[in-house]
Amino acid sequence: MTMDADAEAPPVLGLTLGGGIARGWAHIGVLRALDAAGIRPQVVCGTSVGALAGAAHLSGRLDVLEAWALGLNRQRMIAYLDFGLGQPSLISGRKLGRLLDQSFGDLRIEDLGVPFGALCVDLFTGHEVCLTKGRVSEVIQASYALPGVFPPRRVGRHMLVDGALVNPVPVSVCRALGAEVVIAVNLNGDIMGKTRVPGGGYAHIAGFDVLELMPGGGLLSGINGIARKLFRRDPNAPSLFGVMMASLNIVLDRTGRSRLAAEPPDVLIAPKLGHIGSAEFDRAAEMIDLGYEAAEAAIPDIREALRVTSYGLEPGAPPPEAAPK
């Protein structure tokens, strides 16, 4: 970091919003708590659902996202499960893509007012790719393109998938965009060891079985028959969908721990979300509250981090104007 010896500008505050599939609704509560405390990040980045929440916040659409999330139930979730025959994924993602297009229109990242980055990973090289330009709708879809669930997205020369696979809480990206003090939100710090239920059985790791969301009859009956054979489960073992979600939980947890140890934020916010399945999008109200509570508890630490960085003090030391003469 370089600086002018005569400059007294406060440190640049950054916010990085991690990936976590349905648990991402907790980001809404975090953003609400920061707003209520008058904390305004000057750099924002995110990956996967964190990119969605960050872009919605910066574009003034957080109310819209919250209302949509609170209105989700399992019946409405069915409407977005456009199973993609011939696609490299379970879901084609076209319906969600149209919804994002309607919400964000032609808004571009360059129009958001502050530096913003959405982290993805190149499917073929494994390299991190941070998107800092382009249509918000397209950038978000690339950042949440979870392999096997949503198709990869081509952006320029890259074929991109969900950035949470390699950097679930992209602190490094936030610093690269100019942040000096970084607040990080980790949605996966409380998930391991919670997939079993008393008596030796398995809970639905995703929160429910994908079979529960599949409508029957009509033109979909043949497709659903095949899907039911693929996703059926032994009551004493996890389903195929459950194994996929549990494996993703392991990746997010272990990779996140490693990256946070190597690239620690100044303040870490980690809502307690381990009891919520990774696909339980219909529990938004609970997750928003948990995110708000976790962020509210971290406000003193954020203020202290800004104070210490502003004055170059030891933690707990008074600022210069309050020092004894």
C-alpha cells in the first residue's frame, strides 16, 4: 500500500460476501445491519449468491431481492427448476436468467458507483477470474454457475463457473480492488457435522429431497420418472442430491478455512447457519434475522478496526486528540 505522508483520508473499507447457496439470504440481514449502523463500504465484492446480494445492494435493489426471497416457498421454487435436457447441468437456468434480466435490465457494473467484483473460476484452467465490468445480470449468472446445477457461462475467452469452488470468501479480491480494511461474511463456518440425525439416519442435507420439488403428470411425467429413479434414496442413506450438497459443503468449508487463514479479513462475520439446508431457499426470514444479528454483534469490531487503521494505533489506545498531554 502506498500513501501520501500528508494525507489524512480514512481507510478504504471493503466488504466481501461469500458463497453459500440458499444460506446467502443471510447477506441481506448483514447489509441491513451495516446500513443501520451507518457503515458504508467503498469496495464490495462477492462470489455466487454473495455477488447477487452485493449487486442488489449497490444498485438499490436490495428491497426487491428481499421481497422475492421472502415470497419463496417450495411450490414457487418448482417454477424455477427448468430441467435442461442436453444441457451440461441439472437446471438450464434460463428462467432465473430472465428474472435477473428483468430486475437489472442493462445495468452495468461500471454504473454501480463503487468498485465491485464478482468472483468466478475458469472451468478449464482453474484460475480465478474477477469480473469488474459488464452487464450485472450476466456477471451474476457466471458467478453462481455451480457445476452440475447451472451451466457454465462464457465471458470473453473464459468458460466460467461458481467462484466459491476456489475462494468461498474472496478477501484477496476485495484487497486487490483497493480495500484497506476488509469485512468478510462467511456463510459456511457452522455447517460441518450437522448432516446426521439422532438414531444414525441422515437428514436431508439440502434441507429436503429434490424429489419433493418435482411435479408429476403431463409432459413432464417421463422426465420426472427418470429423475425419480436417479434421485430416489434409501431412508438410511443420503440421496444423490444430498451427496452432491454434502460434497459442496465440504469444499466450501475446507477451502474457506484455508483461504481465510492465509488471507484473513480485519473483521469476520459468520452467521450460525449450520442447521439450515443448503437448498432451503424458503427459509429466508430466519436467515435474514441471523445475518442481521451476526453483523450487529460485529459493529464494535468494525469501528475499532477503522479507528486503529486510521490512526495507526495499538488496539484499545486512544486516538491522538484524546491522548493525555
